[in-house]
Amino acid sequence: MPPARRGRTDIDLSDPVSNRPDDRLPSIEDVQALHELMDVGVLMCMGDGTPYHANSAACALVVGQAAGDYLSALLALLPAEALASARRTGRWYGEVTLDDARVVQVHAYHHGSNGRGQFMVVFIDVTETHAREQEQQRRHEESQQTLARLAGAQEQLLQAEKMASIGQLAAGVAHEINNPIGYVHSNLGTLQEYLHGLFAVIEAYERALRAPDPRALQAEIDDMRSRFDLDFIRSDLPQLMAESREGIERVTEIVRNLKDFSYSDRDESWRLADLHAGLDSTISIIWNELKYKVTLEKDYGALPLVQCLPSELNQVFMNILLNASHAIAERGRVTVATGVRDDQVWISIEDTGVGIPEDVQQRIFDPFYTTKPVGKGTGLGLSISYRIVRKHGGNIEVSSSPGNGACFRITLPIRQPDKSLA
């Protein structure tokens, strides 16, 4: 005899002998007893959809029905298409919500054809599972909202620190602009006096040309030339104009550096930038903070254009340069160096200041940590700098010892593998 196939007995249904009752086969009572042991509800239906058996777990779903109506009540829980779909494909899965808010997962199976065979419907109470999933979803949504609020707060802190830095530098920038504007204004006053004298002499010449005897006004003209010192005006006027032009160019340069320093695309697009230009514009903007006690040295290497957010890196340079200046008590040196190694560029900013103790180095990039007196620092400068550098896929390290200054070294990838250029 061939081996039995899965889901079948080894009884030959065409053989009358084999169709005789076999004590080894379970009776309907045995199957129903097994159903009663199950924690899930089971409903059995004829091939035409007429229910004929349900276990206690299934009947518990429709408690309160009149006697004998529980089978119909269970069948009524199924959507209209459930049995028809199970008849076509052999199975149907769905989920229903009872009147008491319990959530039940329903699996309907069909075996047989031509109206014969039967259905088995399994009911699984998933109310607790569903509640846990909803709770997890609610917590996930709350977490997303919290992350969004944190991201917003972080962006606000970034802007607040940037505005605080700009406010701190405003007086210095104003001073740097006032110097050239001051002597341009003074030169314009002198130029006005020169023009007054020149126009007076020109008018005297015009009167002499119209007079019957021009020689009669020669003495007056010579007196005016001497009084207004035309020879000095002739020699001083080109120098005065050159100084004024230089002052205007200095103001133009400061404004251009300020624009370069604060450059920011609205969509924060990444672009190729010259880091040396960013360093120079930043130094120019904060020069009023540095020049009275810092000797600045530059040791620039040959850098390629770097894919970055220029204004954010400029803020990093500004924070570190200002910290270097603040670390120098009276007079010292700050050295800015750059170079390339493999597919990265590096920028180091080293000072000869008081240095940073080892225990402070462990916390120097923590938000709101500062060694400055109250009201002198927010404690966000280096923390935001660290975040910006990490956002660029780079790293920032500090090496220092008390009394021997400090060196901040920034490494950045030349290209961002996951970013497109503007």
C-alpha cells in the first residue's frame, strides 16, 4: 500500500471494507472534545454555510444570545464576503470589532467542492494585542512629536547662539567700518573746502576774462591763489581721493566678508566652497576681537573645494577663534593651518593661551558647559560646533595642557557621499 498523503487517512473510500468504522479514527465527539480544549473559538459550518457546531470559546464571544441562537450570532459576526471568499480560495482572513469593543481576528477555511465539504471558522481574541499595538503606536507618535520638538529646539538654540555671536561682534564690526568711514567723512569735508577755494579762483578768472582790462584783476587772483594755497591743493587732492577710495574699498570688503560669513541657502543646499575664503572672511569679521592681543599666523596648504554648508563651517571657525582669543590673557599667538590627507581636509587652530585642564576637556563639547563667568558665555559654542562638524561627517578634537595653549583640529570629508550639490 502506498504511503499516506498529508491531510488524508490511508482508508480507501471506494473499498466497502475500508469504509467500515475503525476504532483508530476519532469520532465527532472526540473532535468536539478537542475543540473544547482550545483557547480560540471554533465554528463549524456545512458546505452551504449552515452552522452546526461551536466550541465554548466561540460561544463566549456572543454571550447573552437566546438559547440555540449562538450559532447564527457567531455566523453573523463574519463579513458577507468571508465564506464566499473562503469557498473560492480555500481561506479568508479578517478582523472584526464586537459591540463591547473587543477585537477578534477571524480565519475562515473551506474544504470540498460542489456544495459539499465544510467550513471551519477560527476566532482569536486579539483585544489585548490590539491595545498594546495601539499603545505602541501612540507612544511612537509621541516620540516622533518629541523628536520634532527637540529638533526645533535644537535649531532655535543654533540660531540663538549665532545671533548671540553676531551681537557680540556687532560692536567690533561697527568699529571696523567706522574707521574708514570716519576718514572718508573727514576727507569729504576737506574736499568741500578745496572745492570752495577752486570755485572762487575760477570765478575770479571768469571775471577777469569779461573785464576790459584783465590785468586789473591779476592782483586779486594772485591773492586768492595764495590764500587758498592752490599749489598744496594740487598736490594733496590726488592723495585725498586715493585715501577716500581706499576707505570705501575697506568698507566694501568688510560688507563682502560679512556676507560670505553669513551665507546660507534657504534650502541649506550643499555646495563646493573654498575653506580658505571662509577662514579669511571669518577672521576679517572678528578681527576687532583679535587684533589687540593676538598675533595671527597662517600656514595654509593647498586645499581642494570642499562640499559643505559654508555658513555653518564659518560659525565653527568663529567659535574656535574667539575661544582662542579669550584664552590669551594679554598677548599671544594664534596659528591657523590647513592641509589634505587622503580624502579629507584638516584645519587646525592653535593658541598660546592658558590651556585646558584634562577634566574640562572631557566636557568641553557638552551643551551649556562653559568655564567663562556668568553672563560671558552660553556654553553652546563648542557644542554647536561639534554638531556641525559631525553633520558634515567630520571630527573635531582638542589637545591641550594647562599653561601650554590648546589646539583644535577639524577633519572634514572632501565630498559628501549621500549629498547632492546645489
